[in-house]
Amino acid sequence: MTSTATSSRRDDVEGLRFIGPERLARNLQAILVDLIELHLQGKQAHWNLVGANFRDLHHQLDEIVDTAREASDTIAERMRAVCAIPDGRSDTVSATTTLPTFPAGEVSTTDVVALVGDRLIATVATVRQVHDEIEADDPASADLLHAIIDDLEKYLWMVSAEHQQA
């Protein structure tokens, strides 16, 4: 098949598909990089966690990491479905994430609770910030955001409760 025939076939298929506007791609990309960074920082915390209640928090971090990784995959695949190109390269993620840098070295369980809580808040804030524009551009993509918000806010509650006094 010639490149012209391939190009023509691609155009025909894409003519039948929803092609999201640039704003949708930009907003989904913002969510994607924060989810990837949350996954990476959660793993960093998981590996370098020390102190009281280590084991429970260690396992909880794995759950957060898995959820962030799965959510980033869902967002990237949605981007491809609406004809956008996700960019999860490490240099793109580090240059565009809203999450602050995670400290190097061992981190106490008390500090990890605060640090991971802050990163969950920042990630949810990004999702909420772009939600209305995504809803206007593509309600199907917005539906995905609801599950992400629900999952991350649940983890925020659980992590925050770790060191609260009754």
C-alpha cells in the first residue's frame, strides 16, 4: 500500500471518530503527568519509608502507586482514543507536573504521610481544575475523571487518618 493510500485510509477512519480539540488534549496531558509523577513519588516513598507503622504504610503506598499507574494508563489511552498524543517521557513529566519534588533518602512515616497527602491533594486539584473544560469538550473523558477523583480522595482520607488523634 502506498503512503498516499495509507494516509487516505487513516483520514477515512478518523473522519468517523471523535477528534478532541487541542484544549482537551492539553487538559488530559496535565492530568497524565501528575498521575505519572504521583506513581513515581509514591514508589520513592515506598522504597525509603522508615519508622513506626512502616508495614501498613508501605502496603498502602503500593495501593496508591497501583491506582495512579492504572489511572495514568486510562488517561493516556483515552487521549489516543480522541486522537491526542500522550507524552509520558520523564523529561516532560518532570518539566510539567504540578507536584513538588519528593525528598531524597530515607523519610519517616510521619513525613511520608504529610508528603504523600500533599501530592494526592495536588493531583486531585489538577483533575478538578480542568474537569469543567473536559466536561464541555468530551463528557466521556470527564466520566473517567470522576473515578480518579474518588479513588485519590479516598486514599487521601486513609493516609491522613494515619496520624490523626481521636
